[in-house]
Amino acid sequence: MINKRLLIKNLLAHNDENSFYDKKRKIDIGQKEGKAKFLKHICALSNSNPKNNSFIVIGVEDEDNEIIGVDFFDDSKIQNLINAYLTNPPMVQYENVPFPHLPDHKVVGLVTIRPIDELTALRKNIWKYYGGTVFFRDGSISMPKVFESDIKDVNSKIVAAIENHSQNNIEYTLDGVFDFMEKREDYNPQYKVFKEYFVVCWSGQKKEVKEELFYSRVDIELINEQVRLFFSALDEVSIAFDEDSFKIVEYVNLGLQNAYKYYPLEETIISFGNNANYNIDTTLIFEAPQFDKKILHHIYNANNALLEKLKKGMALNATETRDLENLPATYLICYLNLFHNAIDKLREAKPFLKAFGSNVYMRYKESIRILRKVKYS
């Protein structure tokens, strides 16, 4: 089993960006341009490596390989995006890899593109790229090229060597467990061994609601691979497990006018096999709450007025400041109730919310995260 933290270190140490590996400071698949560039790199790496895995490391400075990290990215629907835009789409896995020197909410993103030995192309137009375009890697650059039938397999041995040098061992596993238990000691850290091989560590603040146990500030890691499976500072999560599986149900707190309710958002089941393999199945179980349209029209117009004040640099009174904290969630609710322009307004508000403080901006990112899950389901 590959230790993903070690794999990232070996990729960064091996060479600069090349035909089997790319690195990015960040990606943004919430915007059309960022989505198009991400798909271009997936397409190019897949075509340039028909026989071996290829990788994108996210959260690294380009000039000096400094690991700065990115926010935890839990978009389990990223394969749906790739399937929608690419012909002969490769299998792609996005994993969140914690590093000891990064703050809790930061990880390094690792995208693994599995070989399919078929030509991958854009299925349809996106941003400035045309449907039918085929991309390849030219050194460290992804660019359109005419397909050549005799692609030379120059990377398989190199990638195999890097992966072999990144294998996990019992020392890495034990160190990982001890590090997790020490780092999360204020949040009831626990661990369980599955199939005498896999070690899952998790922590969170316990909260009992109507005889049901929930957790907040949840951190869940598969120690064998040094992969963070789940992290959230806001949501409530229920956890259940048996000898074969570990189940996470994520809830989101949504509502209007101080009347909030927890809605189940997504269920993730990690199943462990006897052959040292595991499988992760994620199912969206969210049903959008519906509200009175007259109330929503009032809130939508109030949000728009608040956004205009932010654009003009006008000061907000105490009531407006409180409303601003709820603005991301209420725009999201409006969108889920068929106010189609509400998300455009929310994205328009992003720079102003970011400037207003970390708490408000965190609520913005949470709303965008929920939207992304719902959209690509």
C-alpha cells in the first residue's frame, strides 16, 4: 500500500513537472476557466501516460516546491465532472494528504490519473477550448496536439520506481497513529483496525441530540495511506462502524429567520476487504428544503441590497452584519428553491465576504461546497 505523503515527497524530489506529473498552487473547478484548465491537464496526462499512473500535486509553490497546502476538498463527484466533459475519460482519484507542518484545515491535494490506453479528448466546448481537442504533455506544458499513434512508453519504469519507494510500512503506520492521537487529544481521538491491516483514526466533539450521537470538528484519516478521508469544522456528522466497514453521514444546518434544521447531506461507506483492498462509496442523500416563495423573495432582495452596499464600500449596521453571516446560506437556499441567479450573486459576493473576515468567508466556502456536491450528483 502506498503512503501518499511519501509519494508526494518523492514526486517533488524526483524532478520538475514533466509528462507524468504536474503541480499546482491551487485549482478552482467552481469557475468555468478553472474547470477547463483542470480538464485540460487531466486529458493531457492521461494521453501522455497510457501505461502508467500520472499525478497532479496541489498546494505547492511552483518556484521552490514549498508545501503551502490547500483547503480540504471533499468533492466525491469529481469523476462525474470528468465523465461529462471528456471522451474516454480516465479514472481519477482526488485525495487529501495531511502534512505535519500545515494547519488543521490545510492539506496537499493529490490527483491520481489511472491509465486507460485510449485516446482522451474534450467531449464539448468549455471556456476557450473546443470539443474534440486532444491534449498531450510537452515537457511540463499541457497543449493541444495532433494524435500520434506511436506514443512512446518512457515513464512506466520511472513511475513504478517512485511508487515502490513510497510503500507504507509498520513504522509509518505506528507513527501516524501516535501523531494523530497527540494532535487531536482535545477532540476524543479514537482508532480501529479493520481486517488486521487497515487503521482508521477519527476525532470530534461529541454532541447528543434526542439520544443520537453526533460529532463536530470531525477529522477522519486512513493512516496506512496518510489520507484524510473527512474534515469539517462546521457540520454535524454521525459515525458508525462494524468489523467490515466505517460509515459517515454528514449533515448540514440550514434554515431561515433563526429556524434551522439539520438535513442529511451525504453518506460515505468505507468497506474493507480481506485482500488488503478497500472501497469508498459516497451517496448524496440530500433533499433540498423548500420554503415559502414570498419569504424567499424578501430575503433574496434583502441579500441583493446588502451586496450592493458592500460593493459601494458602505458601512453596515449591527443587523446587517448579522444578516451578512447568513447571506451565503440564504443565497444557497434561494438557489435550491429555483432562484437561479442566486448562485451568481453569491459568487459575485465572494471578494467582499473574504474581506469581511474568516467566519463569514468560511460560511461562503461551505455553501459553495454543498452546491458543488448537489450539482455534480
